[in-house]
Amino acid sequence: MRYVLVVASVVVLVLFGIMVAKSSYLTEWREYQQEYQSMLPTAPPEEGQVCELAQEFRIKQRQAVVPALKVMDRCVTCHLGMDNPLMDGAKQPFRKHPGDILTSHPVEKFGCTTCHRGQGVATTWRDARGVDVHWDDPLLPTKLIQSSCGACHDAEWLADNGAPLLAKGAALFEEHGCRSCHKLGGLGGTLGPALDNVGLKIPTEFSFTHVTGEHTAWNWLAEHFKDPQGVSPSSDMPPQDFTDEEMDAMLVFLLSQQANHIAPRQYLPDDYFVSRARETNSRPYSGEQLYNMLCQRCHGSGEKGRFDPFFAREMPAIRSQRFLETASEKFIRAQIGQGRPGTIMGAFGSTSSGLSEVEFDRLVAYVKGGVEDHWNELEPPPAGSAVKGKRLYTKHCEECHGKAGVGGSGNQLASRTFLKAATDGFIAESIRTGRPGTKMEPFALSAGGPLSEQEIGHLVAYIRTLSPGGKPK
Amino acid sequence: MVVKPPLQESDGKPDIEREKPVETGDDRGFVGNLVQLPRTFKESVVRQSLPDSDRARSQAVFSNLWLHAHAVRTHLYSLRPFYTMGLGVMAGVLVAILTITGLLLMIYYQPSTENAYRSIKDIVYVVPGGMFLRNIHRWAAHAMVIVVILHMARVAYTGAYKKPREFNWVIGLGLLVLTLALSFTGYLLPWDQLAFWAITVGANIAASPREITDALGITSQIDIGGLQKQILLGAEHVGEPALVRFYVLHCVILPAALFALMGVHFWRSRKDGGLARPSWANRIPMRNPFAKDQEGQRPFLGDSTGVKTYGLMALIRGRTPAVSRAPDNTVPSWPYAFLAEAAAGMVITAVVFLLSLVFNAPLKELANPLIPENPAKAPWYFLGLQEIVAYSAFAGGILIPTIVLIGLGLIPYLDREKDEQGIWFTNRLGGLIAAKSFVFALVAAAAAVAIPVTVGWLRTWFPDIPQLVITIINPGTLLMLVYVAYCLLVLRRTKSTRMSAIALFSCFLAGFIVLTVVGTIFRGPNWEFYWSSSNWPVH
């Protein structure tokens, strides 16, 4: 018993000693500070120069505390040369902060994690970096740091003021027509999720089941851009073929989207309000702007049909001369406003897309392009039989429009919003003369096609049966 | 019959008076007193000099507030290492470790949803030794659950719960419940994802009597479950009120109850004559392993002088060895019992320290009510119950634990056979039954897990079955019935309540182990069965 006591006591003492040593002396930050101290000069390099001297350096934990931003950053415990000119270009973690950003954003006022993210309270590199440890906000890679500027500053102003990548990302976002599917600032399509707070999403909000790299929001987004279905199997998003720089610009722009995070009033820069004001003043957008934001991604200029290899279908030529000559403004309104439920064409009416009434009118007017139509003069075909029409449909239409009009490479016809708005005359005329510039050829005998006027009548009768309630009021 | 033995030195004074240091005539003037200050101060604190004889040590044990929880003499049988394995002492030492580390943690911890998580981060990163403080607290808490259960197993298997210690067994069960409650309430305090969702599961278990009231359609009138949850959380969901409640429970109410019950527990075992021991230990002289020479190992001796002394302090009602008619198998508590206790305490301290150095206490992301953990697991010692909660929160969380506790509590009242106490498994048959029933219970519990995993349970075959049926008929309740039936079978075969009690405890232990292991290792997201967590769908 005596020996058990002696041995156990010795073990306890030794273990306790190790704990004391590990927690008080053998810490990562202490080693860094000792190394930093050895790098400091003992006398100023030049006479009269003021600089940090080795003998004045005290080994202790340091932190930047900013209650207004809920920041308690211990990064400066190891990143000791942040404002030391002698540490310009020194090795990490001692290097002087690059650029002059710290003059306008002093550490005492902003902390570190406000821009860099990461776990500010931590005192080890692994935990401070916050990747694959239990922390919601990992450290931003340096190449994506500009995203943090966008949390407060105006993207356009930033183009010339230190964050060109962010401005580039903002431009790319509009160029690529991301709004066709994604809302931002309330304006955009409904096919994909809104992106206003994508920069605030924490890693656990993403599914990393199919992600190969790091579990960070930016890595998820990057892998998702390259292979949307690989990362998120139910996604409808086409893969994006970005260059490395474009990818970084897009990631920077997306990570800057932090609508729900508003800095305290005293921290907001003037251009933040400029940005808000510009957003308000630029509305209502012109029809062309809106078309480019919302429609052009799929329909191109709209004058010709284009085959989209990802969706494996023909995108309708919504601004082709023949279409506009036959379609009424009311019909176009209905198609844009209600979309084609069940297809990738979402509804872009003002309630669903965030357009104002004026903007919606402008978009419709832009698509219509002032072309005179003879909608009301389109001649309906003679009444036909749906049964006969079905046989004709299988023979002539099914290849593109799909079985029972569900859609294939061609348009979906079994669509309530289409059939409700389209008159018999419009459908018949579309069959008769087709759509120049698209795969839809003329089918009427008179135009060199195979169908008589009566057969067109049968077809229209059949097409009418494809969707319940598919009759114009 | 008490016989006053001849005293070693006889000056006619009672022991107590003689031992007091004499202080009169000690005034040496200002300077003299100042010089003497260290000595006089020390003497005023420790009123006796270090005792140098067995009797003086006994005296010290008797008159010291902290030591007098012991009898001045301890029976050699109680000191056999493989009788108690020091488990009770270890539990007590763990309470001390937990109290000390807990108090230190309280200095830094802030019980608010705003600050709790951050204050834990501060403890981990900047409080000197804070990470180890937290690790020690965590692992000591886990160790305590294990040690308390093992201590209970020791008492059960050695039959130490028998008359007159029946009620102390019940108090011990109370201490087990308090241990688990302390662990559970401590679980919420870090306010991380692990904490938040484990307590959410716990709160839903508190609300589970609704399974019954819903089935009876009286929830709108008598909502016991809702009331329990309301009392526990102070709100509908885990939030600030719950955090404050758990904090107060964890740091004040439950520790106070624990200390009070521990006092009673110790007091009663002291008053019941120390640890249970077989009757032969009072009749047959035992070898004293502590005595260094042949001489000292002779029976009838306790005092190193070779002369038996009995002061008033050695008298315990009804338990005094009859001098010159029976051997005295006791040794002075100081140093022998203290040595053994210190050894046990140091061993468990070393274990806890080692764990704390090797494994850091987990701390997940900040609690986020919008992102549920999947699986949301309770602390490991509740995972056996969570295994049943997967079928019915009421059955697993309230019904079965209540029945188990009542069943265990009844053991000393139903097994009143006058067997020898303090012998592992009582006899050879008991050992056989303990082993057999343990194996049987392992198999039965494994089946209770395997059958639903492979072929499904009632809900698989009858999707519309009322929940009440599953509350009553589920693998947990059936397993319990099988165990009870098995113990009744043992009772019929052996005609011995003691043997049946051994079987019952083996079943409890094996069932607890199997279900806990399954819940801890083999359950993944949505409580699905996985052979390894590496097969979990990655999130």
C-alpha cells in the first residue's frame, strides 16, 4: 500500500509538473515571443530613431479588445511586428502588416478578425486559423481578404480604393447573369437561393458530403462553381468556367454579401451611404439593363434560338421578329410574369423577382421592342379532333417538344401559363410559319411543310388537352 | 462487556486532559513573545504535536473534525485491497477534485448566453492552466460516474447492503442520481453545440409524459410533461433561463445536496461499524500485513507496544470486540486506513491527471438553435437510455430509469437472508450466477439492439400504430421484463433471494454496458446503426 501511495504520488506530481510547464512555459505563443525578442535590435539602427528594443520587450499575452465590434483578438500575441517598420518583409508571424491599411483601420479600433475572420480569442495557430476545429468563422485566405472591405464599403468605390477584385466580382456577377436565378438585394430570379447573406454562412450550414477540400465556405463555393452537381446533387446550376482570377473575384464578391451584418453606426464609412443611395437612385432600371441582368443568361440577345448544352434544350428566341409580330404584349407579359412552372423559366413578375411595376413594364416593353403585332388577326384553324391531333403530334412534334408536350430540346407545351395566354390563332400561326432562327420550322403546306390547315386544327385541339385549364379566358 | 485494560502509563488523569499542550507560564515579554511567534502560532493552529504513538494518533483521529469521520481503529478486513478496491474513497476524492476545479472555473465562467461560450474560450486560451483545469473537471466528472457505478457493484456483489446497511444503500442510489444530475447540468454550461442539443434532448425527455397524457387525451388539462420541461428550462426552448437554472443547480443546489447525502452516507457507514465483513473476521485472528515483524503479526494485538488499550474513543455501540474472548483484528486508522485511502485517492488523481494531459475536453461551435447536431447525443452514461428514447422518450427517459432505480432500491429489503456479508458473490454459486446472468444479460441486451436494427420494430410493420403501444412495448421494456423473468427463475431454482439479487444486479450492469456502448459507438445520424463512425454520411 505504501508503495502504491509513493508511486501514485510521484506520478501525480510529475503530471502536475508537466501541466504547469505546458500551460505556463511551453506555449506556442511564448516561443514566438522569445524568437521575436531575439530579432529585435538592442539599440536603434540609426541615431535618434524610435523603435522597439529587445530589452524593453515584455513576454506576455497581448490582445486587441473592441467591445463595439465584439472583438477580442489575441492575434497580436504572436503577430508582434504589425506596426514595426523593422519587420517589413520579416517571416511570419512577425511580418509588418502590408500596405497602409492599418493607418485608416487601426488594430485598436477594428481588431483583426473584423477583416480577417478566424478565431481571435485563440492563442494557437491551428485554433486561430479555425479550419477543421470547432469554429464557425475560419481565417480568410489572403487572396480573398478584399471581401471584408465589401462588408462596409461600396463595391464601385472600392474599385479604385484597394479592392479591385471585389469590384471585378461585382461586375462578373452581372455579366454572367447570376441574377437570372439568384436574388441579390431583392432583385433576381427564383431558381437558386438568394445570395444576400452568403458571406455570413458558417461551414456547418453547407453540406460537405461531396466536397474534397477544406471545410470552409469559400472552398465549398469554389468547388460548387466548378461542379455544381458534384457538390450539391440537386442543383440546377450550370458549371462556371472561371479563370483563377475570376474565381477569386467571384468568391470575394460573394463573401462580401453580408446584408444581415451591419457595423455599428460610428463604423460605417461615407461611401456605405453612397452605395445605398446609388442602389436607390439607379432604380428603376431600364428595360435593357433588366434584360441583361435577368434574361440574357439563357436567351442571349433573344433574336435567335440558342442551344444550351447544359440544359440540353433550345432556348426560345423571345425577341425574334416573327415571334414579336405574332405575340401580343399581354401574352409576353404573362409569360415573363408567370414563367413556365416546372421548367427552368421562373416567374419574373414583380412579386416574385423584386421588380417594381415600372421596371416590369419596361422589361416587357424592351422585349417587345415596339414591334407591331397582328395578334388579333391571326386566323384560328378549323376545329379539329384531339385524337387525330395526338397521332400527328407523335409524328411531327414529339421529337422536340417531348411526349405529351412535357418539353424536350424544344419548349414545354403542357404548360398552363402558356396555354392560358395563347390563342388558337397564335398556336396555329406558330405551327404554320415556325420561328426563323430556331429549330422550329414552318409546318404548313403553304410554307412548304407537311400539314394541312385541318391537320393543324387537329394539333391545336390536342395541344389544348395537354394541361388542365389550358384555355384562354 | 467492556473491560478496562491496564494502561501503559498511569498517572490517574483521563487521556484527553493529559494530552493537551500546557500553555501556562508561557509569557516571555514582548520581545520574547515576538521571537516565539512562529512556534506559538503553529501550536495555536495544530494543538497537538505530531502524534508519536498509536494511542496519540488515535487521540488525534478522535478529536480532529476532519479525521473523526473515521473510527480510530479500522478492521483489517476493510483494508483488504481487493475487497473494496478503494472505490468509495475514490468517489469521495473525485468530489474533492471536482469541487476545487469547479470553484476555480466559477471564478472565470459567466452564466449568460452572451458570455458563457466566450468565457470558456478564455479559460482554455488565457487562464493560466485553464485548459487543464477544465480537462480535470471534465474527466473527473466522467471518472466519478464510472467509479460510483463500480462502487455500487462492489456493494451489491459483496452483499454489503444487508441489514443494518439497507438504507445506506438507498442513500447511495441517491448519490448516484445526484452524480448523474450534476454531470447533466454541467453539460449545458459551455453553451456550445454539444451542450445545446444534448440538453434539448434532455428537455424533450422531461416533456415525454405527454406520450401518456396525449394518448389519454388529457394533456390540455394535466400537462405533467410540459410542466416538467417548463420547470427545467424556464421557457419553451433551451435559452438564457435554462442556462441560469442549470448553473444554479450545478453549482449550488446539487452540490449542497451531494455534500449533505455524502455526510449521511459516511456517518451511517461509520456508525454501522465500518465496512461490512463476514462473521469469521470477528472470530478468527487475521494476519496483520502491516506489522513489520513476526511478533507484530500475532493476533490479539493492536498496539505496537503489545498492550491492548481501550479509550472511550474506541467504543462503538454494539460493535466492540469482546476483549480476551475474541481476537482483535483491528489496526489503528492512523496510519493504516489513511495510508490505504491516500493511495486510492492518489491513484484516481493520477488517472484523472493523465487523461487531462492526453485528451482535451471537447468544445464545439457556439450553440446555434438553427443548426441541429445530428446525431444529438446525450452524455455517454445516458446513451443507454437514449437507445430506448429512440423508441419512446417516456419509456427510455422516465419509465425505465424509475423502475430500475426502484428495483435497485428494493434489493436490500427483499433480500434479507442472513448470509455472510462482505464476501464477493457470497459463495461459489453466487459467483457462478453472477457470471452466468451477466453473460445472459449481455446476449439479451445485444438481441434487444440487434433485432430492431435488422428487422425493424412495430412501427416498421404497422406504420399507424399508436405511440402508446410503442411506449409500452419496446426493446427497452421487453428487455427489462426478460431480466425480471430471469431473476425470478434464479429465485425459483436456488430458493435464494440473495442469488436472485446477484442476478438482478448482473442484468442491470450488463444491460447498462451494452446499451451504453451501442449508443456511444454504433449510433450515427438519425440514430441509425453504423459499425463505425467512419461510415457516417459526411456532413
